[in-house]
Amino acid sequence: MNLEVESEVENLRIFDLNGHMVIFKEALLGKQISLNLEELTAGVYLLEANLSDAKTFRKEFVLK
């Protein structure tokens, strides 16, 4: 998965529909992030990223 955000990502979390955190990444450099999601099974997930400008980016996505 490729992600492009407004400012640098301080940390990034991905949750499954049960609210369990399945991925956590810290101190990602740059505004374009590439994530390897091979370890996840097909389903619906919520991505939440805390950005360096104190904003939070949230996006629901489906993994097939």
C-alpha cells in the first residue's frame, strides 16, 4: 500500500474491525510511505496516522 500525506508521519497504526491493532510503525520519514501488508488477511481495516503537524489521518480500506 502506498500512502501520501501532507506532513511527515510520527506513527502509524492499522486496526482490524474488532479494534485490535495489527500493525504499528514509528518515525516514518517522508510524506510518501510504502507499507507491506502481506501479513494481513483479506478484510476491512482502519489506518490511523499521527502527523508531525499535529493532525491525524484516518482511512478505512479493504484488503482483498
